[in-house]
Amino acid sequence: MKAALALWMLSAGIAAAAGSLPLPAWNPEDKESVKKGQLVPGLTLLTEESLAEAVKPPVEAPKPEEVAMPATPTPEVGEQYLEAYFGERPQHFLVDPQGLLSAKDARDRENFLDYHSGDSAIDLFVYLFDGHQEIPSEVREEEIVERHFSSGKPAVVVYYYLGAPEKSDIYVSPLISDAVSAADQRRALASSVEEALEKPDKVAQFEAFCVQLAIRIYWMERATGLVTEADATPHLRPMAKAEKKEPEHALTTKVQAIAGEWGPAAGMMITAVLVVIGGVTIARQRSRYRFPVFEVPPRMGGAHAAGIGAVISFGSTTQSPSAQRNEVPDYLGL
């Protein structure tokens, strides 16, 4: 008790002494030094490493143009590849000087584009870039297409970005652009991009993109008049010519003549017979039979008999009535 009382008196005395001491005041020079960062309060309590860190000048706020800049700028296609890409009309339908595809995948895509070229009136050229790359601004894609694809076989040129098919661009030869509007070209590209985005990896995306765009090119052939409806079924023409060369048998000629003369009448008669048969069949299926109800006089003045008599019941529709008969003993000896 005495110890607690002494501790309380000591703390009260310290508090009274502290309350009587004046608080320190800042002079104007120190205030300006603190605002400028030249004076750090409590500097003497810091270590040498902390002191070096504390006296660093304040970091300036970033400028608006610096904030708008991306953290990792998009790389452009290297100058060493520009000539291989855009120097001349490509010798192959797949243009990949950077080697973005493996040897097997590149060979498969090149074989597909070769097959398409042999089966179509419009070639398909694909310039392959990486998904994060950009074509330099000094390269005008429209001028490249007009320069290299204005003559010769019409072509569709696509700038495809591996792993980012939504960045792809499409260009066509002047002959195609006169018949196929820019909106139809964008729809063909959008359809191919949708097919590509449904695939899980970038190689499968590229394959689906090429297949879908090749399908849309067949519609461009018809729009430009390069392929007619007769040309759309080339395999039927040789068969028709071969059939014409074969001599017709005399019996075949006679049957054809009879069919040409009596064919319409015979067809009408057969149709009428089939209609009658069908009507009769439906009528029989829908028919219902009702047995007459006979008035039976009462037995010995009663409404019912004694329950003795012939009873016929059938439990199965697959067995004969004799097979379903139950042998009942003759109790009355009749």
C-alpha cells in the first residue's frame, strides 16, 4: 500500500514538472529548411545508412506523357526482316522469314496453301508475325499489296499475328476489291478470327484461321465471276460425257418411250390406288365394335342366379382359349 502511494506521488510530480516546462518552438529558418528537405527532424538519431537515404532529394511526380507510355513498349519487326517480308512478291504462300513456326508446322501450312492454290482461282498468301510485334509505320501495307499483287493470279493477302489472331488484317487484289466490298472482306476476316479463337493453342488457331478463310475465298470466287455454278461441280462433267458415248440398248429405248407416253397417267393411277388403300387401312384401324346386350329373365324370381354356370375369361392374348381353361371339378355331377 505504501509502495503504491509512493509511486502515485512520483508520477504526479513528474507530470506537474512536465506541464510547467515550455514546449520547443520552430524558428522561421528551420521551418523553411524542413519544407525544402534540407533539415530532417531527428536526424541525429538515424544511422549512417539511414542518413544517406533520408537526405535524398524528393522524387518528382511523373509527367502525363510518361504515365501514358506502356511499361513494355511493343517491339517492331526488325529491319533485317523487312526486305524478306515486303521486298517482292513472295515465292511461297507462307511468308515466315523469322521462323516463328516449327519446320513441321510450317510444312503442313505450306502444303495446305499449295493445295488451296491448285483448287481455287484465288491464291491465299499469309504473312506471319509474332503476336506482340508491330509492322513499322514506314511500311504501307496497302501499297505493298498494290505493288506485288496487281497483276497475275488474284490473291488474298493476310497479315496474321501468331497467338493474337484478332490483330490480323486482310487485303485483296484490285480485281477482287472491285467485286467484293470492304464490309464483306471484314466479315470473312471476322469469321476466320472467331474460328481461330475457339482453339486452345496458337498453332491450332493458325490452322483453323487458314481453313475458314479458304472457305470464304470460294464465295469471293463466285462474287468476282472467276468460278461459275457449272465449274463448282467439275467431277460431274466427265461422267456425263462418258455416258453419252455409250450406245443405248433397244429395250432401254422402248421402255423409255413407253414411260414417256404412259408415265403421267400411270403415276396418277398408282397415286389414286395408294390413297384408297391408305384410307381403308385408317378406317379399319379407327373402327369400333359393340356387342348387343340381351335382356335375361330372372331365375326363380331373383335378380341373379346362384353363381353356377359357364364363365369365360382370358388372361393372355398370346395363348389360345383352350390353353387358358381351368379344370373345375363337377360337384353337381352334371
